Amino acid sequence: MIAASAALSVVVIGTADPGAGPAASAATVVPASTAHHGARAGRDGLPPRGAEYVALGDSYAAGYGLPHATGDPVPACGQSSEDYPHRIAASLDLRLVDVTCAGATSADVVSRRQNGAAPQVDALSDRTRLVTLSIGGNDAGLFATASSCVALSRRGPVLSGADVPNCRSRLVTDGTDALAAAVEGPVTRGIRSAVRAVRTAAPHARLVVVGYPTIFPDAAHTPTAGCFRAALDAASLTGSFPRDAFPFTDTDVRYLHGVQQRLDRTTRAVVHQAGGTYVSMLSATAAHSPCSRTRPFVRGITLSASSGLRDVDLVPGALHPNAAGAGAMATDAGRRIRAVYAEAAARAREARASASAQARASASAAARAAAARSSADAGRLAIGAGVVGLGAVVVVWAFVRRRRRPDGS
């Protein structure tokens, strides 16, 4: 599922399905005690140690192309134990159920079997406390788009067989942008459906949707001479190809960056509307695209030995996060997850404090009312006592007066 072209969550470079998968095996389940990668988090506002965390998504979540394949949920998914879900589970000391799978679309998350694996939401339950999801790019069918954008030079032409200088000229025709239309249509509907399905299947879980790293850089991170690094050279005639090339025209780099931005904005809006949390990776990885010569977080393109000029085949992991990229995604997503739980804990503390203050205010009001009633009762008793006392004085006065009268009067 190579999604290079539209960036945000596209791709599993090489083949849309990294191999035919046998009947489904169990999803990756990592007990909290086996966690690796990073220190354990404190419990302030976080789920209890060992709470169930389920990871859903496509190749960007699965760590496609990274070492240490898990073989889960089926070998064809290309999942790695170095993916960002494993790193998050380790840092938060959670029990991970990882059903991420390269090539997944929203339909594979919600209702469709993929390579023999059950729909990903089947891994969710009312025991699930945290869900991460990376999805959307494959809903636009971007494998063909990405591979067709490989070019001979920074000014073209592309190697897709079409007589066009760049992909944009083929994808934007008569004022209609095919990728933009895909993002606004099927991609948006797919993400909305996936988020809704997660909410239904895991009612007690917090949902964190993780976006895609920068694949095509913005203008600020594009060198004056452009990003182009050829995927073919003289040695390619003998079956040897440059590693981590970035063979895209200047026009397509700008265009595909815009597609990434559109997908990022759309995903954020859908997730926020559903009450979930969205973690955009674009800003955090802006300086680390495959164009970067210093510390890229995403691999470039390496053609395979069987590639031909009219049949471009890509080595698995192209345009996907490398180990540093998976670590960066885990760090940013983990930081946001901690913040989400901390905010929830703060709201809970505020609610408890407010309830306690209201209880104290009610108790104080009741005490004042009781005191007022007691004072009123005391006043009535005093008046009654005064009346009785006055009556006694009158009786005594009358008795004394009668005693002082002369006999017979």
C-alpha cells in the first residue's frame, strides 16, 4: 500500500499487499511486563498498568519496512515490533493488542477482512481503555498515484508511461483535482465511519488518531535546488539502484505537500467533531522528510532489481517511517496521550472539588437555617415566659390587694 503520493497515511511501498496472507493468526498481544523502548510513565491520570490498549491502522501504524516482524495479525500485514504502538505501550506500561496492517483502508478497520485477518474493530471491547488509529490515505487508492510520480529529473518527465511532465498535470484537469476530491469524499467518509465504529465497539476507551509524518516538504524545508534525487543512475543498467532516492519533480513536491495538508486538516476536523483527539505529525516532522540530508524520519525510494522504466517497483518501506520516524511518532503521540489523560484527571478533580464545595455550601446553608430556627424558637419561648411571669405578678397583686381590704367590704 504505498501511499506516497498523498502523504498522510498512504502507502505500503512495494506492493499493495506485501504478500498473500494465510488464514489469520492472533493479533499481536504484548503484556505490559514485556514492554521495551522507554521509561514507564507515572499513573497520574493514566490508565492502570496493564490496561488494554488496542492499535488500529495501516502501514504507517504497523511499522511497514522496519525489522522484527511480528507476523500479526497475519504475516502479509508487514507489522513490526518497532512500530509506534509497541513503543507507546512500553512507555505507558499497557497491554497492547496490535492489529495494524499494511494496506488497510477504513473498510478494513470497520467491516472487511484483510488478507484473512478479521476487521480491526473486532479487537475492541468494553475492556479497552486506549485506542490509537492511523488511517485514511489508502482510502484514496494512492499506491498507483505514488509510484506513477517517480520522475527522471526535477522537471520530469514521470516514468508512468504517460506523456506528462509531472503527476499534477495528470491529476488536476479542467480545474478538478482528483486527489482533493478523493480526500473530501471517500477518505472523509471512511475516517468518519472508522471513528464511529471505534466509539461503538470500545465505549470506555479514549481514541487518539495519529496523522502521518511529512513525506513531501513545505517550501521552508525545500532546498533552493529542489529535493530531487534520482532513483536511476548508470549502475541501474546492472540492476543496482540508488538508495533512498527522492525522484519527484519540484511541481509534484509542492502539489503532494498540499495534498498532505488537506488530508491532515480533514482528518483533524472529523476526529474533533467525533470528540476524539488528533495528533498531527506534519509540524513535528517538517524538517525530517525524505528530502532532508541530515536526519530524515521517512525513507526515500529504492527501486528493486526487477524494476523497469515502465514498471516501477519499490523496495518495502519506501516513503515510510524509519526507526527514528517511528520513535518520533511514538514520542508525539505518547505526549498527547499523557496530556489527554492529565486533562481528564484535572477535570475529574475539578468536578470533585466543585461537588465538595457545593456539599459544604449546602451544609453551611442548612446549619444557618437550623440556627435561625433555633433562634426563633428561643424568642418564642422567651415571649411565652414573659407572659407567664406577667400573669403571675397580676395574680399576686390581686391576692395582696384582697388581703388588705377591711372585713365586710
